Amino acid sequence: MNFLKKVLLTIITISVVTSLSLTLTGCPPTPPVVEETTPEETPTEEITTEEVIEKVTVTYWHTMSEAEAEALDEVITMFEEEHPNIKIEPTRMAYDDFKPALLTGIAGEMVPDTARLDIIWVPEFSEIGALVALDEEMDNFPEIIADTYPGPTSTNFWKGNYYGLPQDTNTQVLVWNRERFEEVGLSRPPETMDEFVEYATMLSNPDEEIYAYTKGGTYFWAPAPIFYSMGGQITDPEITTATGYINGEKSVEAFQLLVDMYKDGSLAPYFIGGGGVGAFDGLVTGQFSMIIEGPWTVDILKADHPEFEVNFALIPKGPDGTTSSVVGGQNVVVFTGSEHKEEAMEWARFLLTEEAQLTMAERGVIPTLSTLEGNERLPEYFDVFMKQLKTAQARLPHPKWTEMDNVINNAYQYMLRDEKTVQQALDDVAEEINTLIKEG
Amino acid sequence: MEKRPLSRGVNSPSRHPSKVNLKALIDIIKGTLIDIVKRIIRSKGSYLFLLPGMSLFFTFILFPMIYSLRMSFYKWNIVNPAVSKFMGIGNYIRALNDPIFIRAAINTIVYTLITVPGQIFFALIVAILLDQKIKGRTFFRVAYYLPVITSWVIVTLLFEYLFNSQAGFVNFVLKDILHIVGEKIMWLADPILVMVPLNLLGIWKGVGWSAVILLAALQSIPADLYEAAAIDGANFWRKFTRITLPLLRPTLVFLVVVLVIGGLNVYISGLLMTNGGNPLDLSHFILTLMYEKTFANMDFGYGSAISYILTIFVLIVSVIQIKLLQRKVEY
């Protein structure tokens, strides 16, 4: 009797505490976000005859810029007009906080229904089972991807399935300061890597802190355009080994070129982490003559330096005569924890329609539909990016990519600091990446 | 169980056993609830007052602590915890064999060894100065306390600008004004040099807080002790070492314990200034490494193990400190 009472007392206390704490934390077990617009106290017979509109809210997290978010609002309005039963609730986040926020959401079972993920994160999130395999769930998946560029689409593929749709894409090209070029008697940007190195010496004067080229850091995205253009590779296409690829002849040559430029003063020394003048500001003032950047350059420079003439060019061609760069971009994904997968997939599908893609494109977002090539609504400066995208390469679609990126970053630092030769550093990278491939 | 007299209110047993059970159960619940209410009334509501605090404590502190302890023994799967792989103390062993973790631990301990004495030393000077009858005393008290209430993020960015290699104020002073160095120093690009702004920031930001605590302690020292010493002909230094310091001892012990815990938990400044361990993963602190492993590499088990190693270390250090430093003050 007493025992039973004690047990009950405990149970009641625990349930009071739990319910109180749940109320206080404001996170009750997620109720389905369904707004019913059924008239009150409608007799049951009438419901069957009258059409009941159930409005489902689909949450969508992204990391868009302000201009992009404005365009997104237009896309949402178009979507909601077409789908009166679905309401899209977008949430904008900072890029650096995005992954922790998603992971916390997954752990707390508060995931958004959909999100726009950086292409390099898709394998990671697929691997932990957080994403819906869209090719299995969407009826017309092959039709949807039929018109997309294969490069961006491939970044959704992991272990036999597609876990997302390519929402937008980008790549990096050369941005050059015409005035600086003309000052030293040059009239056009470099077309080959030999010219790149040659021009760089002409454009640099380290004593006055004037450098031909700079980059925001040493993470792989930074040297990637030159690395790929020089013919570098990280692993074999099947991602089974890095030996002979990241430490292969072409990869070594690519990094050697950058290290040599750094040593002879063509590359601003501060990019290894000292903190210097920002790349865009330096480009405008002529402190740097060339930077390698993405399509957002136009927006950034227009905002801060409207008078500056932005000039783009393809990444200089490597020894084998082809230009290349690195593919960036975002994929739209649906989370396994979503309670409205059907509606979420409908939204994902809509983001890949021509109208949605063009609306975003007008604000500087490169579309993934090849059918839009040459469309007059696309900004003119997209041409060079579209051309570059044809040969640009994706970083490794692998769940351990973040760690691999860090390994390459550190190796690049060792080379620049003269603590390891390029070959030594890349041999070590090969070994470490091989280990990560095995773990993955 | 049903056969026993269950609770008050059960008068006549019904012929249907299931109904008896239900009724009895309701009565038990009723009785228990009345009991709880009675207890609460008897305790004059003290339980009720505990409830909000305790529920917050359970939800936000105890539960996550126990949950992450469990995670630290697994290769944790965040989406489906049920399929997590049990590793035993594998994550702990991995940390102790990981050169990056060892480096992070050394960085954290060195940071603590520099910033704790640094803060106390400067705080003591500031507190003694502010204890004098000087003009504008309130202004100086506010001025020294300002860094404490400023956000870590803002002051870290400020220090980053000061120590910027190309355009930073520190390099400008060292190279262009004082001509002490010939080349601009790459403060933030060197794993050892980056510790200079980090430690300076740690000291600068903490001095005001320690000074306020010490000032309060200074003002509680009876003035007649100093007067008696003055009559005996003691100079300032003698008064300081024989009266001030011994009487400040309990406050200093408190400061050392609290600041050491704070020092070992250094996080925001490191995360921002080194972007999490840059360059070469050599400038990590324990918590920045924990964050990177957990949220960048999605290695939740390993991240939890790292934070538990820190917790155990902090616990041991604190206990030793209190045992060693705490002696009774008699005067």
C-alpha cells in the first residue's frame, strides 16, 4: 500500500516536472502543423460533400543572401498560388551556424521539412540517414533531373541513390583589375597558366605590398580552380584510393605552382592566416590585380564599390590545354523526420521549374537547368560562369569530405611554410585520405 | 494487492472485480494527490518553490549531462540513436592518443596558467588603486569594468583587427613607430604567436571582474589593523604583505578556483580568432576541438568524450585547489 503510494507519488511528480519543463522549454512533441479551415461544428455528412482545405505548412531552411531571399519570397508566392493547400515557411540562417542548427534539429526531432544544403554536405547527411532518397520517393524523378546539368546533379548521389535536387550551382572564375593590367602594359587576362605566372611577376611589387593574386584562405575551395585546371585529382573516380591522385604528378605540379608564386612574392603572404586587406577591397584599390571568385562578386562589388568595372575571365588553361574550376552550389533536400514529405517534395520539384529558376537567376543565382541556356532573362555575366561550369569539377562527394578538406588545408599550409616539400605534404595527404575513405 | 484495504473512500467492495480495481485505483490516486497537497501545505509551499528551479535544472543541466555521458561511450548516430555502436572507453582512449587533442589540452592549460595569475595580479593593482581616495574613482571603476560586460565576440574581433598582420595597429606601432621589428609579424598565422592576442584578451577582459571582487574584500578589512600597523611603524609594503594579503586569502582562493574553471573552458575567443584551430590544428583549445569534432565532423561520441575528459580534469583541479589553498584566516 505504502509502496504503491510512493510509486504513484514519484510518477506524478515526474510527470508534473516533465510537463512543466516541456512547457517552459517551449518544445512540446511536435504537433503536425496543420491548419484546418473547416467551418466550426459542421455536421459530418457535410464534410464529405464539401471540399475541406487542409493547409499544410512546409518549413524550408536556407542560407541565402538578402537579395536571394527577396527572390525566394517571389518564388514562394508563385508556389502558394499554384498550391493553395501548402504554405512555405522559410527560415534564413548564417552559413556557419547552419550545420550545427540542422544537427541540433535532427537530435531534437525538430527538423525542417526541407532545406537548401551546400552540395558538399549532402553525402554526410545522407550517410547518417537524415535525408529522403528522392529517386525512390518521387514518381517523376528521372524527368525532373533530365534537364539539369549532370555536374551539380551528381553531387546528390550517394551509395546508389539521389538524396536531393540541384537547386542552384556556381563556380569560380578569374576576376581581374583592368586598370592594373594596363598600367604594366597588359591588355587581356592570362589564358594559360604559364601566362598567369608570367603576368603575376609583372603585376607584383612585394616591397610596396602590391601582389598579383590573393585568396581568402587555404581551405580546398581556394586553390581548387587552379588545382583542377592544372589537371589535379584527389582520388580515383570511384573514391577508393588517393594514392597516385592527390600525390600524383599533376596535383604536385598544381600546388608547386602556387607555392612558387607565394615564394617569389606574386601571392599576398597574408592569405595563410595573418589577416590582411580583404580580397575584394584589395582588388578595387589595385593592391591585388587578380582574384578567383564566384558569381556573388557582382553583388558584393556593386554594393561596396559601384564605380569599379568588374571583369571576368575563364580560369587559365593548364598544361593539357583545358580550363577547369570547382563546382559549388546548393541542393534542395527533404528530411526523413519531416511529417509532410509529399508537400515538401512538391516544393522541391517547384524550385526546379523554369520560372522559379529564372526568378532566382535574376538575383544572381545560377540555374541548374540546361534548358535555360541563352535565356534572355539571365544576366549577361552568367555567360562566363556557364562556360566555366562545363568543365568545372565537383569536390569529393564523400561523408568524410569535411575532414579531407582539413587534411588538404593543413598540407597546403605546410608547403607554404616550407615545413614540407609539396611531394612530402601530398604523400601524407594521400595516406590520411585513404584512411578516411576506409572509415567512411 | 486488491484484497487489502486500499485507501480511504472504499466503502463497499463491488461484485465486479474489474470495477473494484478501477475504483480502487482512482481512490489511490485521489489519496496520493491529497497527500501531496497536504505535504505541500505542511511544508508551507517550499516544494512548490523548488519546482521551477529543479525542473530547469533537470531539463537543461542534469539530463543533457547524463545523455552526453551515454553518448561518449558510443559511435553515436544522431538520427537513429538505437543503431549507435558501443565503443566502451574507445572514444576516451582515442582522445588521449590524438596529438591534436594533446596539443589542445596543452594550449588550454598554458592559457589558464598565464591568464589566471595575470588577471589576479592586475586586478589586485587596480583594486588597490581604486581603494584609494582619488578623484574620479567612480569613473575608473566603470572604466575597468567595461570590458567585462562587453561581448566576447566583439572584443575578440577587435583584438583580431589590432593584431591583423597587414593593417593591424600592433604591427603599425612595432614596425612603423617604434621600429622594433623589421618585418610585419604574422600574429594570427603562427600557432604560438596567436596565443599572444588570445592570452592578452583573456587577461584584459577578466581584470575588471576580479578587481571588483577584490575591492569588496579590501573594503571589508578593518581599518584599525592598518592604523595599529602604522603606529608600529610599518611601511606600505609591510602592511600589504602582513595585513592585506593574508586577509585577502579567502577571496583569492575563490578567484583562483573560479578563474581556473573559466580558463579551462576558454572557447569563444579561440573559435573566432583561430577559426577553430588554424593554422594546422595547432591552436585548438579543448572546447573548440570538441565543437569541431561534434558539429563539423558529426562525431558526437568523440565530442562528448572530449568534454567529459575536460569535466573530470576541472573537477580534480578544483578539488586539489580548494584542499591546498583553503586555510582558516585568523586575526
